[in-house]
Amino acid sequence: MKLIDHGRGGNADVLRVVDAATPQPGAGQVLIAVHYAGVNRPDILQRSGSYPPPADASPYLGLEVSGEIAALGEGVTQWQVGDRVCALTPGGGYAEFCIVDAGHCLPIPQGLSMLQASALPETYLTVWTNLFQRGRLQAGESMLVHGGSSGIGLTAIQLAKAHGARVFTTVGNADKERACLQYGADVAINYHEVDFTDVVARETGGQGVDVILDMVGGDYIERNIQSLALEGRLVQIAFLEGSRIKLDAMPIMLRRLTFTGSTLRARSVAQKSALVADVRERVWPILASGRCLPVICKVFPFDQVQEAHRLMESSRHIGKIILQVQGDPA
């Protein structure tokens, strides 16, 4: 088979298509013939050497795929060869075939294409576990997500609105502002023009928002805490601007705030399987109804993976970036 290798790491130029042996599924695993693979920010970090994979994971890039099950490992009964699925992978998704735990596969939601399905697993599972499980977002509450035009951001906006929340988001330009409003945000804040803390304070009558989903870190952390309501929850999913800061933690105590966060890749097989089952029960019916669908920015041929990574790093994209590994965009 062919896969994308990033060698010892570096900039996007290190990415190349190489030949490798097709892996074989072990007990409890399936082999997926990959049609599409999602491109995510952790792929960029792994390629550059700042996000090494877990010791028991594939050393190659790619955390979500869609395709057809090509082979079953011992003990797998819930899937059949030929089933069309999307899946959360422990790595190795940038390949013609990849190994996935059977419990980390999901059927393609009714009405969605193979292309759309490739944009679901990593993104929707990340949003669900952080915004709803850890952030405990409820109907009638308010939520702020930073980077609203990203795949994570647009997913968070749509799912929060579907669950009855008021949604704030930050963006970097007018095009991204329009996109976020189009997909359901109530308030889109251009951070180049205004301080989001001022807008949140004004729009909430000084009360703040109930939940903040942040991937920026750095000086946003203290400003996030400033923007939280009583009993508010700050959920950290990345640190694009760094994780080491000086912080006045007194507001956490005085306003009974929660500062939490999580990563997905390092969780156990059982923990990921439980999350997949929850998302299948709680989110898949929403997708099948035609709501909260993934927003696809651009699809790149497999051999143009360098350009896909460059677009991700430029932050010019609105929505998901996808690699077409094989098959047509059906």
C-alpha cells in the first residue's frame, strides 16, 4: 500500500508518499480501505515534532478516516467486510489501509457521503467530549468558542445551537465572521478589531458566558477566566499560543469556576469506545436529520498532502481539510 511518511519531522516539505506493507488486523481490530482522511491540527504538531504519538500507536499521521472495512480481526462480530464506516484512528490514517479498533468505527450517518463522513470522527468526538461531557453545556446557557471558523469551531457552534445554547465565537476576518454567523453563531467577534472580553461583558450584561472552549492558550487563559460567569467552565483543548503563563487564580475560587481540558488520542481503547458509543447515540441522529453537518473547505489529492498541511498552517481555511486517498467524492 501507499502511505504518507513524515520521516524525522520538520516543515510540510518532509511529507512524501512511500510504499509500505499492508497491515493486518489483530484481535478486536478491523482493516479499513481508506477513501478519505481528515487533516487536523495535531497532524501538524506531530509532523513538526511537538506531538509524538503514544508508544502503542502508529507512528504515521492521520487521526480520522472514512472507507470500507477490508478485513476483520479475531472476535469482531459487529462489522462485516464491505461495511462503509468512518473511524477514529490512533494514527496511520494517511494511508490506503489502516488498522482501527472495531469499537472506534461508526456507520456513515444516513444521508451523508463518504467524503462528509471523513470529517466527523476526530472533530465531533473532540467537541462532544469537551463541550458537553467536560464542559457540561446545557440548553439555555451561553458558550464561547475561539477559532470559530476551524473544523472544531464550526462543529462546536452547530452542536451548541442544536442543544439550545447562545453561541459566541472569535474570528480573524470578515469572511470567517460571516461563515460563523451563517452556521449559527449569535455573536462573532473579530479579535483584530475588538477585545473579546469587552464584547462578552457587553452582550451578557457583565455576567459572562457559562462555557468557553479554547484552543489558543497563552494570554487568552486569563482573559477567558475573566469572561466566565458564576460556576463557569473553561475547557482547554490545545495551546497554540503556549501553556506556560502567570495567572491570578483568585477568580476561580471566588466565582466557583472549573478549569479543565483533555486530549483524545492518549485515552485507552475502552475510553474511546465508550465515547464513540455515546456520540453514535447522541450526535448521529442529529446528523441523519440533516443538521450540524461538517463544513468541508477543500479536498486535496493524496499526493498533494504538503499543500493540505500548508493550508492548515496558514489558518486561511474555513472548515475541514480532507485528503482524498482513493475513490470518488461520493
